[in-house]
Amino acid sequence: MLPSATRAALGAQFILTLGFGLAASISNSNDTVDSTISTSSITVDLSTRYQTIDGFGFSGYFGPASTIEGLPAAQQKQTLDLLFNTTTGAGFTILRNGITVDVIQPKGPTLANGTATYAWDHSDSGQVWLSQQAQKYGVKRFFADSWSAPAFMKTNDNEDEGGYLCGVTDATCKTGDWRQAYADLVVQYLKDYQSEGINVTEVGFINEPEYEGSYDSMLSSGTQAADFIKVLHPTLQAAGLGQVGIVCCDGIGWPEQVQSTKELIAAGVEPLLTHITSHFYSGLPSGPMDTTLPVWQTEYALLKATYSDVWYKNGGGDETEGMTWANLIFQGIVQCNLSAYLHLWGVQASGAAGSLISAGFGGPVEASSLLWAYAQWSRHVRPAAVRVEATLTTTIPNVVSKRDLYVIYNSAFENPDGTVSVQIINNGAPDRPFTVGVDSMDVESAQAWLTDSSHIGIFAVNGMALSKSGILSLTVPTQSMVTVLFTPASKA
Ligand SMILES: *[C@@H]1O[C@H](CO)[C@@H](O)[C@H](O)[C@H]1NC(C)=O
Ligand SMILES: *[C@@H]1O[C@H](CO)[C@@H](O)[C@H](O)[C@H]1NC(C)=O
Ligand SMILES: *[C@@H]1O[C@H](CO)[C@@H](O)[C@H](O)[C@H]1NC(C)=O
Ligand SMILES: *[C@@H]1O[C@H](CO)[C@@H](O)[C@H](O)[C@H]1NC(C)=O
Ligand SMILES: *[C@@H]1O[C@H](CO)[C@@H](O)[C@H](O)[C@H]1NC(C)=O
């Protein structure tokens, strides 16, 4: 997505009508919470297991990657640390790159069965460099997505303004069926990145295929996408790139992607894919997607927003505030079974288009409150973590608060290194005492981190107590997110 005036207007229009879809079935919108301060408890059960997490991330496509590459050295380091460092930044683990088709194949043959001529500039607008920087922080997941096939492969002979890939259902062209040529272009891209030391792990060939953007855009139903997947899958296998997962379809919103997923399944291509991918612009999820594949939210942001360090101010649900994103990510990961959650842009000057960090064009580097909401999740819910049951026992009437938020949200994950992280979001007031424990875990130590209106960043929680039996007592302040991390005693 590009923040063209049209796009931003459209985004804003969608967002005004959104709210939090999940609590639609809950009628109580009374704001009042119990002011009796009794201790609530969260108990984690490692034997009740849900989805595996792939990670959290953002995109550097359409300019932000080269903006970061062009920063003065000190600012560049500061920005990269804010994005990828697990002790001073968000600790992101997925980078979404855009496939710039003009860089790979600037000019096509006349006919679809003609010989392709490829090119490569070793930069791809800074995306190669940004990927290599991410690798230095341990990032291993690179999702490459193409917004559109090149103009010469499409029904409208234009990379922008929609149009279809010639050769899919209901899209015939005089120049032939370009599906194989497009699959070959994707293979060429993957090889180019490989030659720069970057192994792309997931590839998508379409972006918001329901929307005719004035920028790179290509229309496709789920059925039409399946027509191409049937060509792309064997092409990757034949090129020795079978380990690269094919994903689909980066729908403009959840309802559109639900429809595309149905069509992919009906066309029999679900086994050829590794993930279903969706954006949230036209609508948020109201529950898990009906698929056996892991689902990623691959692009979302409040497009009209600029940089803000306000964590919570307007009573909940304001997408310029970090607290709102702490809740959005909760709803995506916990209530809707997502395995990854990606913001649109990590960095833009003045935090344009709701980006997480403001940097570039001579300005200072500033992290928005949104970055810290992501950091609360991403730092301690690491790739391959498994979501586990976390049961809340409380006297707080967990009624719906403003904008349909529950007062308390809680979740837990077992990381591959054996640590267990627990998330607590307190959407209400006042500050609440909690005890948190993990069943049948021999706890060696516990740490906890806080973000709230007076702690914009990630701050250690003070005044905690860990009992001999491994139960942590702490206070979760009003309108805050707290993450607890339990480290097990070594089994040596
Ligand atoms: C919230 O609910 C309580 C008890 O049901 C009621 O007394 C109070 O007036 C309600 N408050 C609002 C703002 O609706
Ligand atoms: C992350 O930040 C810490 C603290 O400043 C620093 O010691 C570490 O080297 C950084 N990690 C990377 C990969 O740069
Ligand atoms: C290429 O396609 C055209 C029609 O689109 C056909 O006439 C021609 O024979 C094809 N050439 C080869 C070598 O298959
Ligand atoms: C990329 O994959 C190749 C082949 O599987 C492997 O040898 C190489 O170490 C990988 N590189 C990175 C950076 O993961
Ligand atoms: C959650 O996603 C996983 C894949 O990550 C899938 O196997 C499982 O069936 C999904 N659960 C629900 C309730 O949709």
C-alpha cells in the first residue's frame, strides 16, 4: 500500500468504520470497573498448546529501506537498534521486502514464450542492505512480496491501476499466457537475493488484489491466484528453491482474504502454500481464519497518522496510540490465531503513514509509542514460540471497556529456549496487583517489563517478589502492558 492521497483517504474511510470487531457479540459497553483492589492471578498451563509463532516485523519497501541506508552513521545505528535489537528496541524478526519487478526484468520479450532478459542492481532501493543489517541482529525470516507483475505481462499493459496477469482464468491476452514468465521472474529474484547472502523464506506474488491502486497493483480473485500457484510451485521446485514457502494473497482486509482463502481451498492449492497472508485495512478479524495453514497479518497501519509518543489518552481504540496497538496485536495473535503480525513501515520521515519510527531528511530519530507496543510482544515472543493456555482468576468484572476492549487481556508463550513469557494488558483502572505462575515449571528467575503513559519505552517493573514456589507478585499499572519472563532452572 502507498499513502497516495487516494489511498490515505480510502484507508481513513475504512478505519472510521472499524473499531474492534471481536467483541461484537458482547452487549455490555459499560465503562465501569470494580475499584476493589483484590489480587488477580494468572496461571500458565504448558500442556495446553495453540499455534506456533513466526514473529513480528515491518516493511522497508517503497523507500524506507534507502532512507535508513542514507542516514548519518550514528542515526543509522540508533534506527537499526530500535527496529531489531532485543534489549534496546523492538527485536523484530521478520522483514517484508517488496519485489521490484522493473529491477529484475526491466523489459520483456514481445510474446510470453520469448526469451527473458534479466538485470540486477545489487541494491533494490536499499532493501538488500536493510536485509543484511537485519541478519546481523539474527533475523532469518525474509518475506518477499510482489505487488504486481510487470506491465508487459498484464491485461492492462500497466504495472499500476490493477489489471490481471495474462493467462489466469478470464484474462487472455494476444501476447500469450505469461504465468510461466512471471514464475521465472520470481525465481530470478530469489536467486539474486541468494547471491547477496539473503535466503528469502516466504514469497508472495500479489498485494491487495481487490484494489486498483494508482501504484503497482494487480487484481486477482483467489481462483485466479490458484491458477498462478499451480505454475509457481513446480517452478520453484525445479529451480531448487522448494524450501521457499509460497504465501497468498495479502488481501486488503480480513473479509476479502477469507473469501480468497475459500477459493484457494476450493481450487485445491492449500497444500502448495505455507501461509495465508492478510492485511487489515478494510476490516479486522473476528476470529480464526478457516484454514489449516498458519495465518500472518502482513501489513497494517493508520495511514493518516504521523509520529506520536502518546501511549494512552483518548479512552482506548485510538490507532495513533501505542496502547491500542498492544490490544490489536493481542486480538490478532491470541483471539484470531495469527502466527505473525507485521506493521506497514518501520521508518518514515515525520512518522508518515503511521510508521513506527520517525527518521530521515535531517530530522531526529524518534520512536513512536506504537514501536513499544510491538516491542512488548516481539522481544519475548520469539520465532517458534508456542502459545499456551493462560488462565485468569480475578474479581475484576472483566466487562467490556471503551471501544469494546476487555479490561484485562492475558496470554502466554513458551519460547524455544525454554523461557515462558506472559503478557498482561490492563485496559482499566486502577493499578492492579497480580500473581503470575507457570504450572509444573521449576522457575529460576523472573523479570518483567512495563510500558504505560509515564514509561514510553520498555522499563523494568520494580517492587516484584518471587516466591520459593516460583509465583511472581507484581503490580500492573492502569492502562499499561506488562510482559513477564520466567526462566527455568537449568536441567543439568
Ligand atoms: C454502569 O453500570 C452500573 C451498574 O449496572 C450502572 O449503575 C451505571 O449507571 C452504568 N454506568 C454507565 C456510564 O452507563
Ligand atoms: C543491542 O544493544 C545492546 C545494548 O546497547 C548492545 O550491547 C548490542 O550489541 C546490540 N546488539 C546488536 C546486534 O547490535
Ligand atoms: C510462441 O507463441 C506464439 C503465439 O503466442 C506461437 O505462434 C509460436 O509458435 C510460439 N513459439 C514457440 C517457439 O513456441
Ligand atoms: C542460505 O541457504 C544456503 C543453502 O541452503 C545455506 O548454505 C546458507 O548458509 C544460508 N545462508 C544464510 C545466511 O542463512
Ligand atoms: C490455528 O492455526 C494453526 C496453524 O498455525 C492451525 O493448525 C489451527 O487449526 C488453528 N486453530 C484454529 C482454532 O483455527
